[in-house]
Amino acid sequence: MTGSSYACRPARLVVDMGSSEPAGTRRLAETVQARGVGYVDAPLCGGVVKVAVTPASYPFMLVGA
């Protein structure tokens, strides 16, 4: 995740759809926001194992500030 944060340019938006630990998600958000990049945490609802849907119907939960 650190490598991709260096590629971010100001006035862009990162949409994190990973199933990450909360502490890592917060660190990534802080890193990209310090570079002037917006951040939205958007994990798939239901977790990694439970999600069994077609690609056109992934349920998302978006959280941002």
C-alpha cells in the first residue's frame, strides 16, 4: 500500500476496497491525505468469505470525511 500512496497526486481520490485491518486503513488514509489526496474506505459488505454475488452486484459500504 505504501508504494501506491507515492503515486497519488493532489486533488485525486483513493477508494480503498480492501479487507484490511483498521490500523492499516487509518495509516493509509493519513498518508494519502497528507499528500492532498482524498480517501474513502469502501470494503465489500459481508466480508471476504461471505460475499458470493455476481460482479455487477457487489454491495459496498462507503465511509469518508
